[in-house]
Amino acid sequence: LPSGIIIKGIGGFYYVETPQGLFECKARGIFRKNGMTPLPGDRVEIAVTDYENKKGSITEIGKRDSVLTRPAVANVDQVVIVIAVKSPRPDFLLLDKLLIAALMQNIKPIICVNKIDLDEDMEYKAITEAYSKTGYKIIPACSKTKLGYKELDQELTGKVTVFAGQSGVGKSTILNRLMDRSIMKTGELSEKIDRGKHTTRHAELIKLEQGGYVADTPGFSSFELKELPYRELECYYPDFQDFLGSCRFTGCSHVTEPGCEVRRAVEQGYIDSGRYNRYVHIYGLLKAEDENRYK
Ligand SMILES: Nc1nc2c(ncn2[C@@H]2O[C@H](COP(=O)(O)OP(=O)(O)OP(=O)(O)O)[C@@H](O)[C@H]2O)c(=O)[nH]1
Ligand SMILES: [Mg+2]
Ligand SMILES: [Zn+2]
């Protein structure tokens, strides 16, 4: 039984990349009964039903390390969250929500600050200052000068990476440029998958020559964090960690309580105030949602 990785699912067929080539597979009914739908990124075993035409059926889905829901991709190692210095104006609330969502799934976030050629207002400097304490890698990029492309290339090698972020920040532009140079163009792949029918609603993993896969996603206009208890929100702020646990009250929300060390760190400039203000905002959203649930 060959094993491989699902790179795309469309119309009930799953395209499985194996060392013996790309197979068009159906999923056995058993998965539907289990309520388990195969996803791009799933590591699977297949039974070949037709070697000549490279057809088979998926017999086994491997245990998932992570599941991203928008887009639906399994076993994502990292997400490159792209933000532009301007046009569109950076949506830091969306950025912070995407960072939290990535951490919740154990996916490594990388921040890419794009359109550096438009950076007249030192936005890149402001972003690196605000996010330096998070420890996340921040890569400046520009499609005009190819700034950052080499570093992105290196970061993607051998990993399954999803590009995410607001609409218009330049995700597809970056991926197209990276593909020019390094993404395998297998005739086999483009024959099997009719590109004309490609829709961005279905995530597709694209194989990199140097090893690894990337997926583009359509831009987000809004994004809701799901299933995050508001009391756990603080865990997803690496830049808060040094100050947690020293507040006067145990279970401090860091919103209103006196003697809050997180707020003190904000006042003293150890935590970025924008990051903190958005924390308060997200905390409020999650708490209201929680209260609605039990009404
Ligand atoms: N000035 C400048 N423009 C850029 C840069 N990168 C991309 N753009 C432009 O930004 C616009 C949007 O780029 P896309 O790559 O389509 O953005 P996207 O993030 O894929 O957008 P969605 O698919 O809607 O989510 C295009 O007109 C690009 O030419 C850059 O580094 N500098
Ligand atoms: Mg795009
Ligand atoms: Zn506190």
C-alpha cells in the first residue's frame, strides 16, 4: 500500500501525492460513517485500484497534528500571516486573532510585513517594535525588490505552510513569485487537476522543489475565534508570559483588577499598548460569547 499526502480534495476525489506519483482517490465509505472527512494535508494510505490511470482509494488516514479550519487543511506546520504596511491599512485585530488561532492549533506563526516599498510612515519599524516581545519571526517583504523572498523560501523548506491575512495584502503575489523560481511544475499535476476549475474555496497544497508544501488562502474580512475560553486568552500572548502569575489577584483578567502586573508592564513599556488594548477587546468578545451561551 503506497502512502502519501492529500494535496487537494474536490468533487469527492482526493489527489494523493505518493513516491509513485499522483493518484486520484476516492475515500472509502467508512470515513463518512466516522464523520471524518479527509483533508488536504492528511497523511494517508491508499489501495491502488488502477495503476495505469493512477487511481486508488484511501484506506487509512493518519493521526492529525493540527487542523486549520479556514481553510480546512490538516497537519499545517506554520502559517505566514501577511500584513501590508499600507493599502490595505493593517488590521492588527485580525493579525492578533490569527496569531492566537495558530497557537491554539500548535501551528507556528510567522509575520510577513509586505509592501515595504510603500512604507513612508515607518510602519515596519512600529510593527517590529510592537511584536518584538512576542518572539515571532517577522519578515519584511516587497514584490518590487524581492526583499524577503529568500528568507521566506528558507522558512518554507520542508514544511507545510499556509499563507493567511487580509484581502489585498499580497499573499498570492508572494506565492506566485516564489513559485516562479521554486515550485515544481509537474505536467502530471496540472493534467490531473484542471486549473481552469480551480476555486480558492478549496485549499490546495502546492509542492515546493526544495521540499514542503504551501497553500494560498482567500483573504479574511473578519475572523472569529471559536472555542477559546476567555480565561485562557492570556496563554496565547507570549509577550505577557513574564508578567502572568504575579498579579495581586489569582485569576486576574488583566482588565480591571487593581495590582495587575500585566497592566503595569504596559504602563512601563514592556508590553505594547496596542497589543494590550486588543487583548482587552478580544477578552470582552469572548466573555460576552460565553455569557450568551449560558443564558
Ligand atoms: N506596492 C506593492 N504592491 C504589492 C506588493 N505585493 C502585492 N502588491 C499588490 O497588491 C495587490 C493585491 O495583491 P494580491 O497578491 O492579490 O493580494 P492577496 O493577499 O492575495 O489578496 P486576496 O487574494 O484578496 O486575499 C495587487 O495589486 C498586487 O500587485 C508589494 O510588495 N508592493
Ligand atoms: Mg490572493
Ligand atoms: Zn493581571
